[in-house]
Amino acid sequence: MGERVHVAVTLLRRHSRKRARKQGDFPGFEIVYQDANGNYTLEEGNCVPERFICRSVSCYCDTTIISNPEMITTSGDCPDFYLVGDPEWWSDYNNNVEGVRRMCSYNGFCEIAPGYMRGGLWKHNVRCDLFANYYGENYPWEIEWVEAIGQGVNTIRSVEYQLESWVYKGNLDNDCGDRFHDLDWNFNEAIIHNTEQVSGLLVLDLNPKNNVPLITDYPIVTGNDIRILYSKEEQKFRFNQFWDITADRGEFTPADQSIFITQLNGYIRDLNAANLNYNKGQLERKKFRHYYNKVLLRRTISNNRKMVLKLANTKVNHSFR
């Protein structure tokens, strides 16, 4: 491959001509005089100290990108003391004009030793004790659906769905075999949203068993999420503690914040904190009212549970005006 050489210009300013020509003091430097344009490009000129400089020019190739400097060859000439003071020459040099630049050519063989510890083929879905795990890294298990009833505007009363979560007990390397139904295993995060409204991050906690007073502590509102309760009855999971926490819809202000900020990979969506106000007063907590609403459920780490969502049966009310 070829690469332009690096040009190093070293200056010694404001020495008398007599001293500068007395070389031995400054080996490798030459006197360059100022031209009519103020550039130092002349071989002869005014001896006033401000009108000349002592300049040293050297060209070198970058040896950090190749292990053996002997594999570097150069072509073209290094610029003389006068050319490097000319802006037009620098323009041609930076624009790689042929015949102006000096080039370094790197000729070598690069190799990387094989990684025997991490090499091999990855088989998807070959195990029954790790789900949503790819190449040794756990990923969230999430699903999103749309709740809509034709063109009618509706509000969401509660979210309900049927979910089964299994732990396999058989030979995990061959036949998954027998399995155990984990009774209360559920998604642990939820987000409800439409084009105008969003619930913020809802953290799902199981409805306390044999501890009724604890229920009165919910929902628990923090600056980053809202902890709410879900119930599990007859294989149905339900929760209904949610409301719109959009900070400013922009009806009376120029606010125009998006609900999500999508990462560059295109599939990870983070809630836009600038669009959220978790501390809305109780009289400001609006219902979700729209032609359609979306429900997003997520399990951050599912580990050895195989979660099978069978049916979504969210309860809605027609909203008339």
C-alpha cells in the first residue's frame, strides 16, 4: 500500500544573517527570505531579521504501522526549503497532486494467530437451559403487540396475557425431556405507549402473597421507573397500574421530544428521558386514549426459563366524545 510521507519543518527565527551563515552553529538549516506575499520562498532577500528564517526540512515514513522498516520503499523527492513556504505547493501536496508528493510504500505480510480458545461453530437452540443467549451473552427477551379496535378510540383498562415458563429437566445435550412449569415467572419490565403517550418504564413485581398491607405501598414512583404489581390467576397475568407520564406533548409549547431514542443497531430502543416526567401529580395522570396502543413486555435475563406467550387479551374501553 502507498501513503504520503510526513514532512517535518523546523524553524529558527530572527538570527542575524552573519550568524546564520556561520554554519556549524545550525547544521542542516538554510536561510529562506520573505517574498512579496509574505511567504518565505526566496533564496536571496532583505537581511532584516523579520524578513528571513532558518528552515530545516526532512521527510520520513511512519514505521509504527509495519513491524519491519526494511519493507518500506520511497518514491518522489522530498521538497526543498523554498517550496514548503508556498501555500500553493501545500495545497497540491495535501490534494495528492501527482509529481508533488513523496510516497511511502509498505510491502509486508500481516497475519493473526488463530484463536483456538474461541474458534468453532455456534449452534442456535441446541440447548434447553439457556434462552435468549447468543455467543455466550444474555440478551433481553421482549415482545410488543398492538391493541386496536378498528377506527374506534379506546382507553386501556388493564393488560392481560397468558404465559407459560418452563424449566427443562431432561438430558440438556440431547433430548430436553421432562420439564417444570415455573408458576409465577413473568416479564419484569413493561412499556405502554402510542404516538402521543408513554407510561415510562414499568417494573413488574408479583402481588404479595399473605401480606395484604404491602399492597398499599404500590405503585412506587421513582425518578427512573414506576414499580407496579402484577397478579397471576388461572394462568393469566394482569396489571393495571399505569398512566401517561409524557412531560410535554407540545400543545402549548414548542416541545418536540421523541418517545424513544433508537441505537445504531436499529433494534435497541431507549426511552427518551427528556420526554418523561415520573413525578406527575395524581390529577395529571391521564389514561391511554388513542386509536391504538402498544404494549411492550421484556424479561431482561431469562436464563434457563423458556417463556411461551400464548395469548394477549388486554382489556379496553370505547372512549366516546
